[in-house]
Amino acid sequence: MKKEEFLDEDDRIQDKLKQKPWNEIRTNDSWAIFKIMSEFVNGYESMARIGPCVSIFGSARTKPDTKYYLLAERIAYKISKAGYGVITGGGPGIMEAGNKGAHNGGGTSVGLNIELPFEQHYNPYIDKDKNLNFDYFFVRKVMFVKYSQGFVVMPGGFGTLDEFFEAVTLIQTKKIGKFPIILVGTSFWSGLLEWVKTVMIDGEGNANTDDLNLIKLVDTEDEVVEALDNFYKKYNLSPNF
């Protein structure tokens, strides 16, 4: 894309996102309630028919045939062979790799898609009857949390961090039950975890050391499946609970 075309596209997006008059905001907010309700109802009814799944998060910008794309594909394949379905955000990059691995493994492949200005389009590896579309991020995140028996978090950007910290926060505050949160990629995640320990916890006392026990850091697909299995054995649970 040429610079001029990029600027034109950016201007169109900014125009679309411009702040609306207060009266229009109030009116739109009232009617939006019905759209939000319909997304929740459709999401609940669709996801309730799907068996135990693990959510895989990561960057939409990860290219095929790169290290983390191929690793995410292998992880999803292994997860599907272990009896779990796979849920992703439905788009390209790591999400595509997750759905592709589940598809190739003969497992359930779910996509929770959302329209974004720059990058989102659903990938071809989602089961035809399991491709859900959302307008609201917060509704979509509820579906990820409510219907997942584990989170596998690959390297990603701000959206991936948002989903990761949301899961940790909900478990930490006991708003949801415990489930395994597995970070994949020591070289990518170790700096963040070190900052959490030395600055957030030891330096400022803004969290507890035990909170880090909610997180498992691994590097291979076998370690991911092992972490899932060990979690449910430790707490004497079945992923079908």
C-alpha cells in the first residue's frame, strides 16, 4: 500500500471513529442494549453445544511458516488429539494456526470472530457451524472465558495481553473458577513475568507472589498438553466439568 493510500484509509477510519454528539450517543447506547443481548444469547446457545475446549491466543500478524505459527499449529493438533476442542479469535496469524491444527487433528475448531479496521478476517479452518461473529469485544471475551477449560497464550500484541491479564484477574479475584493459563515462548514472556515479580510484586506490593502460580511458562507442544493434564489431575477435576 502506498503512503498516500494508507493516509486516505487512516482518514476514513478516523472519520468513522469521531466522537458523536451526546444526545446521539445516549440514543445509540439505549438501542445497543438489544444488539448486545442478541450477541450474548446467540453466543451462549452456540457455545453450549460445543464440548470442552482450550482457547489459543496470539498475534494476528504472525506469518505462516514462522516459528510461532508452526508451534501454535502443533499445539492445537496435540490438544485436539488429547480430546479438547480449540477456540481462537477466528482470524489470521496464530488464530489461523490454532484452527488449522485442530482441523488437521480431527478436533473441534471454533472461531469467535470480530470485525477490526486493519486485520481481521476469518480463516478457512473453522468448522462451518462454529464460526461466530461479534461486534463487541467484551461479549466475545465472555465467550472465551465461560466456555474454555484452559488458555494457551502465544506471543502477541495488546489484544493478546488484554486477554491474558483478563483471565488472570478473573481467577485471582475468584469471579471464575481456576483453569490453566499457559504462556508459550520463554524468550517472549520471561521479561514480562520478571517485571511482574520484581516491580509489581516485590517492588510495589501490588500483587501476591502466589498469583504467579496461576501461570505456567512452556516452550513445546508436549509441555502444553502436560500442563493441561497435570492441572486437572492436581485439582481432581475433569475438563468436562
